[in-house]
Amino acid sequence: MVKYFIIPIIVLLVLMSIAFLFRRKHIREIGRLEHEKMQIQNKPIFEEMMKVKQLNMTGETEEKFERWRSEWTEVIDVHMPKIDTLLFDAEDMVDRFRFKKATIFEKEIQEKIRQCDKKKNEILDELNELIGSEEKNRIEIEKLREQYRSARKTILAHQHAFGMTVGPLEKELEGFNPKFQEYDELTANGNYLLAREIVLTLTAKGEQLSILLHDIPSLLVELQSKIPGAIRELRNGIREMEGQSYSLNHLELTKQLTEIEEGIEMQLAKMADLEIDSVRQQVTEMHDRIDSFYDALENEVNARHYVELYFTDVEESLASITQLTKETSDEATFVQQSYRLDEKEAKIPQLSLKKLETLQKRYETLTILLQDEESAYSSLQTELKEISDELEGIEEERERLANRMKNLRIDENNVRNKLNNLSKELQNVDRKLHRGNIPGIPDEMDARLEEAEEQLYLVSQSLQEVPLNMAVVNSYLANATIVVEEVKGRVEELLENVMLIERIIQYGNRYRASNPEMHERLLMAEESFRQFRYAKALEEAATAVEEVEPGSMKRIEEMLKEHV
């Protein structure tokens, strides 16, 4: 019976706890909203707006002030009471545990607070912009007036430095006064933001004017003095060089200098229109062209120096290399009686002589051009360099061939000496094999010895040919060397195996009496040994001994090394 009373009581207590938890949550939310509302309400917006009273309360300023006051009054007198009412309703809903309705009121309150806060920020931002504009305008306009006065003084004091740009510059300056007057009127009427636009416009014009005042004098000096002076200097240099037999027609300098002079007049006309950026670029290009003219004249001077310095040397080199090439050609003809030259090598002397004949004609033409004094030294230098380079290439090729022919006899003697050494080495190997105290020589080894002898015979026969082909001889020698070295290695290996077989059989004899199987296997190894099948004998004997006594092969090999 008691059970039926306890369960409902517990359920009721749980529900009451949950309800009070929700109530506490909503009370905290309402407190937060009320705090936000008070922060907005207590913000001294009217006091901030009073700062505007320091400005001229007319025009735009007066309009903004009235609008701000009206908007903030609406916030304080209309929206704030509505928020208070909603807060009271929300509290009432919470007290009556109508949490869903309370949540609706809280969201509505939050939205109204957000709108009021947004309005507050908009008023403060516009207020700060207005007051800031007035302060910036006052400071910057004074700087602009000072800049204007300084620019006017500069132009008046240095009219000669500004030349034809004085009038246009003064016209630019005249455009400042109306803007100053417009600024003063806007400020007097409280239109500080519009006045700010005037200040920004004048600032941009002032910066451009400063650039003009800085660049115009230097650009005029370039166009009226420096560039014309450089042109006069170039014309004088051209006349002087032509008087010294330089041919400069290919450079067309006179035509190009005239073009620059005409360009100067065009740029001066642009200066009068204050097109400074374009003029600055053109002046740079003019200097680049003038520098290239100086470089071209200097190149001609250097080219003449080169031609005068090396002309005779090239003539002497041509004669000397021609004579050496003829001698090498004669030597090649003689050498080919004894030695066979590569087809390409054999043609080198004659091909070189044809090239030298062509170079001789080119040099003779160059001599005529130099005497006529009608060709540019730069082109003469280019031709002379090409002739010199080709001569150098011909001489290098001729020298390689001459050295090659000199080395043919040396190569032949080296081959003969190597052949003798290989023959002696093969004889020693054969003698060592026959004195090796072995039952006999395997057929394979006899075949290898015969092959080595054949290779040496081929080398010997190739040395008897006339004319001698050293490429073939060297090829045969290389093959013979490989074969002899292989035979030498095989013989040494065979002799070592024979000695090892004998030691293994001697070592295995101790087990023959007690191990019939060992005895039989050693008999097989001995039979293979007598049949000259040394590799098989070694395998059979080693396997037999190793099975009876593991590790014995290692000991036998060590004993053999110590004996050797």
C-alpha cells in the first residue's frame, strides 16, 4: 500500500527539480538580457553628440546632429520601454513555469537589444567620422596651403629652370585657389565630409605637382643641354674617325642622331603639356641609344687595333701551317708504304690543303678590303678572327696526325715486345705443366694451350703484313693476352687441385681399414685421378673425407698452405 504513495511522490519531486532547474536557467538569461540593455541605455551617447557643438552647427553637421538625436531619443524613449515590458512578461512566464513562452519573449528581447546596439554603433561611427574629418581637414589643409605657397615661390624664383613649363605650372597652381575657397565654404557651412573630399583631391594634385617640380628641371637639362652635348660630341668623334680612315656608314649614326634631335623637339613640346611620365621614358631611351653609339665607335677602334696587331701574324701562320701541312702530306705518303692508315686519317692532309687554299683566297680578299679603306674594321676583325680560328683547327688536326704517324713505329715495337713476353709466359706455363708430376694433361687443357699458341701466331702473322695495320695488330694482341692469362690461371688451378687431391687421399688412408665405404670411394677418386679427371677426383675424395670427418677439408687446405 505504501508503495503506491512513494512512487508518485518520487516522480513529483523529480518533476519539481527539473522545473526549478529550467526556472533558474531562464532567470539567468533574463538577468543577462537586462544587463545588456542597461549597458546600451547607460552609454553616454548624448554627451558624445555634444562634442559636435564645437563644430559649425549648420548644413550637413546640423542635419546629422538632429538625426542622431532623434534616433537615440527613439531608442531611449520607445525601444527601451518595450524591452522593459518584454522583460517583465518573460519574468512572469518564468514564475508561472511557462518556459516555452518565456523563451519566445527572450528571443524577441535579444533581437531588440541587437537592433538598439547596432543603432548605437552607427551613431558613434558617424560621429567619430565627422569629428575626425574636421580634425584631419584642419591639419592637412594647412599643409596643402603651405605646399601651394612654396610651389609658387619656387616657380617664381627659378623660372629659367622650368622654361616653357612655367605657364602650365602656374595654371595648375591656379586650380588650387577655387578648391581652397570651396573647402572654406563647406567647412563654414558644417559640411565637413564634403570638405574631406576636397582635401583628398587637393592632396593628390599636390603630390603630382611635387613630382613635376622635382623632375622638370632635370629633364629640361637633359633635353636642352646634356643630350644635345652628347650628340655634338658624337658628331665630332664621327668626323675625326672618318678622317682617320674609319668606315662608319654601316652604323648610320648621322641618321640616328638626327632622329634623336627631332625627338628632342617632340619631347620639349610634351614638356609644355606636362606629360612628364612619357618624357622621362623617352629621355631614358635616348640615353640608351647614345650609349650604344659610343659602344659602336669604341668597338670600331678596338677592331682596328686588333686588325693592325694580328693581320701580319695571321699571314705568317697561314704560310707556316701550309708548309707544315705539305710536309705532313709527304710524310703520310711515305708512312703508308709501311703502315696502313685509317681512310679518314689518310685524307686529312689533302683536305687540309684545300681548306688552306680557300683561306689564302679569303686572306687576299681581306688584304684588298683593308687597303681600300672602305670596309668597317669590325667586319674586317670578324673575318680575320674566323680565318685565324680555322687555321688553328687545321693545325690541331695536322698535329694529331703527325703524332699518330710518329707513334706507329713505337706502337709496332711495343707490340713485338709484348708478343715476345707472352710467348715466354706461355712457354713457362707449358713447362710448369709438364714438370708438375701429374699423371697426364687433360684434353681440355691441351686445347687451351693450342688456342693460346694460335692467338700468338695470329699476332706474329699480322706483324708481317705490308703495309702494317696497327689497329688489327692491337686487336689480335688484346685477344692473345686474354687467352694466355686464362691458360696461366687454369694451369695454376689444375696443379693446385692435383696437390690437394693427393693430400686428401693421404689423409683419408687412415680410415680405409676401418671404413670399407670410405675405401671404395677413395678407390673411385684414384681411378678418376689416373684418367686425368682431376675435378671429379677432387670432388669424390673431398666428399668422402668430409662425410667421415666433418671439417677435415678446411684443415687439409690449411696444411697445404703452410707446406707451400
